[in-house]
Amino acid sequence: MIKKIFILPIRFYQIFISPMLGKNCRFQPTCSRYMIEAIEEWGPLKGIYLGLRRISKCHPWGPHGHDPVPKKQDNP
């Protein structure tokens, strides 16, 4: 439930704001999709941290390409 509260504004951005801005993302998955996946994988605190860290790399001199969300390690 708490995860959905943090994901809701990102979904709003994806549906209503992002289409007006055009396709400008340097990464795959997009930064908004990355943040949703990070929140789902790591929870709100670390997920938002990972998402903001990813957004900070999104500039003309930054990297680009495939950059998936790191997965939690399964401890046997």
C-alpha cells in the first residue's frame, strides 16, 4: 500500500506530463519506469534514492544505454 502512494505521482507524470515532453530519455528503461521498478524492488526509501541517483545521471555529458534496477540478492 505504501509503495503505491509513492508510485502514484510517477504514474501521473508518465500519463499526463511525459507525452508532452517527447522521447528524450537516454536510458532504457526510462527514468520514471526505473524509479517504479526500484520502489517495487527495494521499497520507498531506497527505491526513491536509486531513482534520484539515476535521474542525476541524465544530462548531455552523462552515460546512456541499458541500465536496469539492481536486484536484491537472495540469501540461501
